[in-house]
Amino acid sequence: MCGIAGIFDLSGAPVSAIQIRRMTDVIAHRGPDGEGLWVEDGIGLGHRRLAIIDLSDAAKQPMETPDARYVITYNGELYNYRELRVLLQSKGHAFHSASDTEVVLAAFAEWGLEALPRFNGMFALALYDRKDRRFLLARDRFGVKPVYWMRQGDRLLFGSEAKAILAVSREGPDLDLEALVEYLTFQNFFTDRTLFKGISLLPAGSYLVAERGRDLKIASYWDFGFAEGGRSDPEALEEECDHLFQQAVNRQLVADVPVNAYLSGGLDSGAITATAAAQMDDMRSFTVGFDMNSASGLELGFDERPRAEFMSYLFGTEHYEMVLKAGDMERAMSSIVYHLEEPRVGQSYPNYYAAKLASRFGKVVLAGTGGDELFGGYPWRYYRAVVNEDFEHYVDQYYGFWQRLIPNGLLHDVLAPVTSEIRHVRTRDIFRDTFKSHAETLSRPEDYVNHSLYLEAKTFLHGLLVVEDKLSMAHSLENRVPFLDNDLVDFAQSLPVRFKLGNLDEVARLDENTPGSKRRQFFEKTSDGKLLLRKVMQRYVPDQVSSAVKQGFSAPDASWFRGESIDYVRRTLYDKRAKIYQVADYTTVTRLIDEHLNGSKNRRLLIWSLIYMEIFLAEFFDGGLN
């Protein structure tokens, strides 16, 4: 796991080594174990190293092939690198290190772009072909590792974080107002835009090719594809799922440093920790909990420490905990904003503290991300759009639900100072375009559920992955996600919906005569969802965990914003001089916040997002908005 950055000049003009070093210096937190750069005619590649596999100097980057044709700077881990290494050796390739980087490099030399679908792991990489003078930027199929890029004149700039690009940009950053509309609608980005105008995030499962004298090419080499498989034997499916799950965890234990695990108290992290701890001595586990003294209502169940402690006892891990209180968000916000840059799903400061805790005891941690998105962990969301007249009706229903922060009817009021510049933005079209060519494949409720799973894997899961990468790497910590193993994902995508959701048939029969109380029960959090996975995970975790209602990783901020943190909210957002009011309307924003503070609405996500944006604008646009 590392940080990468560089410049490719399409005109062939010289690239400054000083600029490459400036780019890598601002992402030094991603790789404190070493640095390297490689500069030649019109190309410069930089690298910051977090040594995980092959700790020797033989694995330093940027790295060249023996014939010096290909040069790579690479961030990630390839979990099937040993198998690929044997295959490449049979084709005549010799290796001089034990690193996965050298295997990736040889794979491109052997197969070119066809190497990408062969990789089982997480990565972002830049590769230069010195013979053909061709530059390649690529990202893993699920988007675990981010890479940003920008075209500025003849220069193509890239980096693991946007700040690497900003460090050498010829102009100060502009705020992308279209991206702001996207974020304030979805609390996420469904496109490749960022809040920095002109800087894009390369899509997951995609690559970019640049050659002098030719247009840039961006293409997808892999995409999610949820569909009803033909298998129906529950016992056979359970055994296959268990085998693939164990295989995925064991694959991701490869490292030359200790591997530890998050243990949230939930099903997914619990099963991963149980499997990993059975293979490793002295495994450490980590939980972040919350002070519940001022919490109320549903938030009283947000602290999962008791279940995590019980599982740690069962699995025999060396367990560490951190308890967050009201005020911890405020203390960390400046650092979080600097490292995360553009905000994404949820209130991510607990992730920051979890990574801070884990980084004290090692460089690698396993996380349970992906289990919900692959195996149907959010039935109350999918059930909102299982009966539809057609594709457009489906889009209308699901789009209405995914307006997480500000609904369309209020958006222009909130952004009144810049309304004329955003009037053309159609967030429904952005939502619809996520599906691309899927509209003709829908007829049954199962099809619509698979459609929703596709959307959430492409957007919600991707947002989680970006957050986890950047907040873990803020602490020089590698975050691994065993559920996002190629073989396990392929299995989950083809698993029939009836093995994921238990109430689909009943929801599909709902009509206007169904009592409201019965309708509502399907749109609230329950122990429905992930049916087959829950059955398999009973082999690893206690019954009270495998059958529990889904609990997200959230602090009781709705209560804290009305209580201990109310002064922070008012100090940050009730100041008319705040930077956010260069793009937002003070009266409308404070009216929405008032609705939360007086208890009439729960707007914790909106308040978090507004505070974040205020600090973001101060951090990255201190000279004012252009």
C-alpha cells in the first residue's frame, strides 16, 4: 500500500523532478517507509512506500522491467500474485524480488491490458511504455484504491489524492458547483466529478490511456452484474459460500507484517476476525464505541462494544477499544477534511478514529466492508422500488429515496447565490445514467432488487471505499476488504434474490388497501436481508450476532447536535461570514438546521455535511472561490 503521483506531458515537454517530489511530499502519510521518483522525456512518476510485502529495497518503486521497456508506480496489494508469478515464470519471466509489484509489471509486459481482469486485489497504478510512449492509468475493479487525474493543457497530472495534483497545478482550484449539487443531493458523487473543478476520480474497473498526438481514452474493463443465477440447492450454496469466504480471508492474510482486524460487533467483521484469528497467533482487534450518556431513541443502540468484547473473548484476540464522545468530531474535523478532501457517504469521523487506533498496533487491518452491498444487507431500501410500471417508474421511486440531504424542491433555495450556474444540472438524470443499458432487463421484482444492488455497489459501496482508503492512509494504515474478493463477488452477484431477502414476495403483493402499519414494517431496519450469508456466518459468530438487526457505524450525532455539540453547530453555521454562504443561502440553511435543533426533523447528515463543507472551503479555498 502506497501513494502514487506523476505527470505525463502530451507534447513531450520536460517534466520537473522537483514537481514530482512536491506531489509525493504532500501524500507522504501514505508511504512513510520510502520514496522514489523516475523522470524521463515528458514523463515523471513518483512513489511513497508503505512496506507490506517484501520489505527489502528490491521492492522499491518506481520499478522497471528487466528490459527497461515498462516503468510502474503502483499502490495496492495483489492477492493472487503468487499464482500469477508461477504462470509468468512458465512463460520465461524472471523475478528479482518477492513483491507483488514486480508480478504486476511482468503481467503487463506479457498480456498488456488483458492483465487487468486477471488481477484479484486492490490497486491504482500508472504504467509507462517507453517503446510506444504510451501512458496507462488503471484502477481495481471495485474501486478500493482511488486515483485522481486532471488534464491541464498538455499535461496529464495524477495522484492517489487530489492534493498531489493541486500541489503542482498552474492555477488555484475552482469549486465544481455541479459536483456540489450532486453531493448535496446524494451525499455522494455518482459521477467521476470531485469538488475540485477539472479533477476527476478515475472510475472503478477502468483505465485511461494517453499517447502523444491522440485523444485520451477512458474505458471500462469490468463492471458489476447482479442477476438471478440458476442454482437452487441451499446446502450446496451454503457450502460454496463458506468455501469462498474462507478462501477470500486467507488470501488477504498475505503480508510480511502483522495483519489485524476491525471488530465492530456485527456479522461481517466478526466472521472475518474469527476466520483470520484461527490462522494467526496474537491477532489484534479494534472497536470504536460511543458515549451514550446523552443519546436517546434509536441512537441508544449505536454502541456495539459489548458484542465486540464477547466475540473477542470467543476468538482469542488481543482487543483494544476507543470511546468517542461529543466534541471528538470537532477536534478531528480539520485533519479529516485535509485527508478526505471531497466528502462522501455518512459521517466519517468514527472511521478516522478507528484507523488512528488500529495504526498504533500495525500497518494492516481487515474490514467487513462489502458484505451488505453484495448479499442484500439493506432490504428496507430495496423494498421501496420492487413493483414498478417500467424502468422510469423505478428510477422515480428509488431516486426519491436516495435524495439523502436536500430534496430537489429545496436545492435551489439552499444554493440561491449560485442558482444561475446550476440551473441546468439534473440529478435525476445523473441517477438514471448510473444504470447505463440495464433498462431493458427488468420485469420481475427480483430484477429490480438486482438493479438496486447494482446501483448501491456502484455508488454507495464505492463511496465507503474511498472514505476508508483515505482515512486509513491518513494514519499510514492499509485497509483490506475480504468480501471484495473476485470469486466471492462473482458468487454473490449470481446468488438468487430469494437467498438474500425473506420478505420480497410479501412486499410485492402490497397495495393501497394494505394497512399503513404493515407497510411500514418492511421499510424499517429488521433482521431480514443477507439470509444465506447469515446462515453461513452462524458457523463463526454467536447467534445473537448472526440474527441481529443491521447496525451501521454511526455516532449518536442527532442527539449530540441538539446537546453537547450545539454550540459547535451554531458557532460554525450561524455565522453569516462563514465561507459556505458564498454558495448557500443563510436563511434557508439555518431554517433547516433549526428544524433539527428543535426536534421536529432529524437532519444530522445535513448538519455534518454543512460543517464539513465549511471547513473544506476554508482548507482548500482559503483565497476565496473563483
